[in-house]
Amino acid sequence: MRITIITVCYNRKATIEKAIQSVLAQNYHDIEYIIIDGSSTDGTQEIIESYRDRISKYISEPDKGMYDAINKGLQLATGDVIGLMHSDDEFFDKKAVTRIAARFDYEPNIDGVYGDGIYVSNDKEERLVRDRIGGVFSLKRVKKGWLPLHPTVYLKKAVIDKHGLYNLDFKIASDTEFLLRYLYKHKINMSYIDAYIVKMRMGGMSTSLKRAFEVLYEDYKIYKFYGLAAILVVFLKKSIALRQYIVH
């Protein structure tokens, strides 16, 4: 089984190398690794080029944002299963992709998998800030604001080909629309891996406080479009997130 991992980036010199190294360090044997760069100018491209012989496909060109770049990667992907590795993140350990592949082998009829993740501080100490435990999937949970952690989601290529790419109408929360479309509208069959898959750094596009209100507004529009009680669901979603923060 070939697994495609897509990394998209723009001016991520500080973190891109760790993301690349965590993919290349995986002990799974059949990985297609795709990097889509938005014409970085800070030295990111030079770092990527230093690993060029171990990257399956690499494009550096202007794009319309993160989700446009992800769509480019999805269109290039040839793996049986596809997932993302954001440029600020890393796999939790060297066996993460092996666990993903094993679940698809064990449950051949599933459409996708997801697991757990941790958020760490964006400094040398990498203090644990937030613990994101996925838990068993149910539509009832989705209706109450729960969604799997996006970078832990791996889907069969055939399912993505059937249900479509990321919606570029949403600039910061298109992953919410993508997951709702797949999980709520099309009710694909998901399996939960009770293990950590990714380590994410606070301060990325999805965790920056200054963008929180924009995310809330896009989430509201998305949940409303899918016929859910948008204000309540967004409130519940944020309540879930707050309960995940680690208090020392």
C-alpha cells in the first residue's frame, strides 16, 4: 500500500526541515512524499532542495493560499491513501505511518482513519500545551462540534476522487468544510487509531489567536450551510478545544 504525504509551505524556514525529517524518518517502506511551496523567499526552498533526492514530487510556484496548495498536492498524489504533514508539525514518532497502514490492512473496508495529537509550545522547550484525543467516531459527536484532528486524517485516494477537493471559498477553515462534507454529508466510514500521530506547534495558521475570530466566522458559515445549529455548534466546538488545554 502506497501512502502519499503532502506538505505545503510558504516561508517556513524555521520549521520545514523538522517536518521533512519526520517524514523521511518513518519506518514505513512505501511513502510518496510531495511538497508544494508557494515560492518562498526566506530560504525555505534551499532547505527543501537539500532533500530533493528523497522527495517524490516538488513544486514551488505562487498559489492562492494553503488550501489551493493542498489541492495541487492532492491532484499530484498517486498513493492508495493520502494525508497531510503541515510545515509546522512533525510525526509523533517513527512508527506513525506504519500504524496508519496497519489499520487500513486490518480493516480493508474503511474509507479513512484518524488518531490523536499533541500541541507543543513554539520554542526550544516544546512544552505540552494541548492534548488532542480523538476518541471513537460518531455522527452524534460531529453534530455537537467534534471533528478529528485534521493532520491525523488519512483517506483513501478513491474517496477523495469521489467527494472532491478543499473549497477555496474558505481561507482559514476549509478543513472544517472538507471534514463535514466527508463525515457528515457523505458519511464515510472512519476508524479511530488510539495512538498519537502528530506533534503540532502552537502559532501556526490554525492556532494563531489573532485569526481566532475569522475562524469562528468561517466555521459559523460552514455549519450553517450544512443545516446545523451553527451558533450552538461553534460554541460547543470551542468548548471542546478549551477543555484540551493542559493546566500546570
